[in-house]
Amino acid sequence: MISNKKQFLFNLMSSYGSSIINVVLSFISVPIVLNYWDKELYGIWTIIVSFSTYISASGLGIDVSTGVLATKTPNYNAKKQIVKSGFSLLLICAILIGLVFLGITLIFPDWFKIIGKMSDTNYIFAKTATIIYFFGLVINLPFNTISNSLQSIGKAYVATLIGTLQIIFNFLIVVLVVSLKMTLPIYVLLISINAVFCSLIKMVLFIFYFNKGKREWDVESHELNGEFFDRRNNYKTILITGINMSIYGLAIMLIPNISNLIITNEIDVKSVVPYSISYKLFSTIAFFWNSLNVALAPIFGKEFGNNNWEWIEINFTRMFRTTISLSIFLICGVLWLSKPFIRIWTGSFENFAGQWLSLFLALTFFIYALTNVNLVVINSFNYLKNVWLISWGEGVIFIITAKLLISKIGIIGVPLGLFLGAFSVSSWAYPFVVYKRSNRRLKYDILYLIKNLIVFFISVILYLIVYCFVDNMVLQLICSGVGFFATTGLIIYCLADDVKKVLHSKIKRRVSV
């Protein structure tokens, strides 16, 4: 069997590699698409993409629960039955969702207007593209079980690699569409076909690795009692676990997508473009610390099944410290450099939504970073009871505050609502659940958090001073570079002593060479 260290490195490096490729291709494709389509059509596409969240949620979390339960089960026959059951359940869900969509479209043919305010010509494109995209997602839904189940056989990195292949193909589709001057519906059709094709590749590889790896499982030595085996292979267990995950996960997934709909309906579709670009920057950097933690998730689940709390406690603290340092470094980088970056990236300062919007997104994503640490444990250990109250509480506060604020202060009200929702609920509730459910074993390193928060707030205050009182663009750029490098120095200074020693020894070794 593959070791924890090798499994973590495979998962991590594949995730980081995928992130880098995604960032580079996004950097190239966004200005191409913005120039090919107008702002309104690009805004429409942003909203259509968000529908994937709703389809994923309608799968009742079965794909994720299948992966979690299969990972925690060392018995080969149990793994096989869990995956088959999860796939069957999602296939039924896909058929029902498709029928419901057809019914709604026939009864309410103009429901597509919820996308937002747009021209009549673009509405026709939006309607056709939405229908194509929806059915592509429905067809692909059962295969999500396979993608999540690859982690159960130590091959999570395979799913990431195929996902990277899908990203590359999507970029080539963008080039093809622009070169041949194709319409938005044709573009949506091509990327939907690509998604199904990549899912089929994942299924073939899963079957191959599963059959190849079954010899490594000693079924006799891992034979489990009948109660555990039956419970893990029961449709009801998969469904209940999935529903528990989807109830709280639904709010987490819906929040950013609802923010787009609030903007498009309260203002117009064009206005969502600068917001979505800024949000994309922050969500892109979030992928780096999320990937780090998600790479650990299957190992946490395995060690939890082995009752190895010593390993869990040590690595939870490491994960927490790493996430704090990495998130502050990346968030401050985006905060300081987003304005010139967006100008270079998209070709216009009009696509920069402003320093206050960037600030509230920065604060929100720092809370999301802390939340991610706790969600890794909550998902891996199945600490799901009543967790939905946290995510839905955050969601309700966000929707109410965003709707009230957008009419008073404009688009800035949306990221401010995001921050208020996350700060008032998620910032304390998730760590409390982990602390309580782990019998007080897993908790924050408060001193480390405070030191890094001081650095974060110093950087934020300096950022506001520069962008509120310095009008000269060249001077702004110089101050941004100085501010970011100063923040980086303070983050390094706040690193844990053992990390500093490792870095110092590696630097010293390189210098001596």
C-alpha cells in the first residue's frame, strides 16, 4: 500500500500542477473571451456556469459521501459495493432532475429571465446555452461518484490529472470558438461534451486501478463485523450521509453564485463582470491552500479509521499553521497587486471593481481559509450532525445584508454581506464543532493566529492608506510592491520555529553548494 507521505505528495503536486495550469490558461482565455463577446454576454456565461452548483447540490451529496465511506472502509468488497450503490443512486437522481427541468421549462418557458437584465438578442443565446449546459451537467452527474471514489484507492491525484486535461481541452475549445466565430451555445455544447469525455476516462482508470489494487488489500485480515459491513453498503447510509453533507454544503456552494444573481437582478448583467473577475482572483489563490488541505483529507479519514489520534493532532496543527501563513501571503498579494494585474490581464481599469470591494473579499477569503481547515476534519470524520445550521445561518445573513446594502452602497454591498455572514457565524462555529466533537483534541494555535492576524491587519491598513490617498498610478504601483514584500517579510518572521529551521538549513545548503 502507498504510504501517507507519498499519497499526500501525489495528491498535493497534482493539485498544485492543476492550479498553475488553470491560472495560466485563465489568464490567457479571460481577455480573449471578453474581447470576443461583449460584457453582457460574458456576464451571462458567468451566471450559466454557476448553475453547475445547483445541479451538483441536487445530487444530494451522494458523490462525496460515496468517496468518504469508501475511503474509510478497508474491505475490498465493501468498497466495491459502496461505489456501485452510489453510482446507481446518482443515476436515479440524474433522471429525476432531467424530468423536473423539462417540466419546469414547459410550464414556465421564460424562467431563464432569472439570469438577470439583458437585451432580447442575448436572452435567446442565454436560454439555448442554459438548456445545453444543464443537460450536459445532468448526464455527467453519476460520474461524479467515480471521481470522488478514486481517493478511496489512493488515486485522488488521478482525478486531478484528468481534471487538468479537461481544463486544457476547454482552453483549446475557447481558441476554436473564437477562431471560427462560433456562438455561445456552440461553445457550451463543446465543453459539455469534453466534460463527459473526461468523466468516461476517469471511470476506465478507476476500474483499472481498482482491479489492479485489489490484490494489495488483505481482505481476510481486514474482515469487518457484519454490522459495519452492512451499514457501509446500505443505500440508506450513503443517502443519509450524502444529505447531511449536501445540506450544509449547499449553502457554502450557493453563496458565491447567489451573489452574482443579486448583482444581475438588482443592477444588470454587465455589472457582474468586474465583481466576478475580482472574485475569480481570490478563488484562484484559495485553490492553493484548499488543495493542500484536500490532499490531506483522505489520509485524515484513514487515520481516523485507525484511531491514530496522535498523528491527527500533530498534522491538524501543521495544517492550521500552514493555511494561516499561506492564505495571508496570497490574499495580501492579490489585495496589493490586483489593480495593476487586472489592467494588464483584461486590458482595462474598468474591470477593477475598487479597493473596498477587494478589501471585503480579502477579509471573507481569510475566514474561508480557516473554515476549510475545519471542513477537512468535518468531512473526513463525518462530523456532520447539525453542521447545516452553520452554513445556512451564514447564507441567510449574507442574503439579507447583501440585498439591503446593494440598494444603499451599490455593488460593494455584496462582498460586505459575504464578510458579515462569514464573520458572524462560520468564523467561530466550525472550529467549535471540531473542538467539541474531537473531545477537545483538535484546536487552534491561538498565539500563532494572533501574530499572523496582526500582520494581516497592518497590511490591510497600509493598503487602504495607499489606495485612498495616493492618486499617482506609478506611485501606487511602487507602494504596492513595497507593501507586499514587507508583508511577506513579516509572514516569514511569524513562521513556527521548526519551519524556520528547515528553511534556514535548506537555504544554507543551497548557498554552500
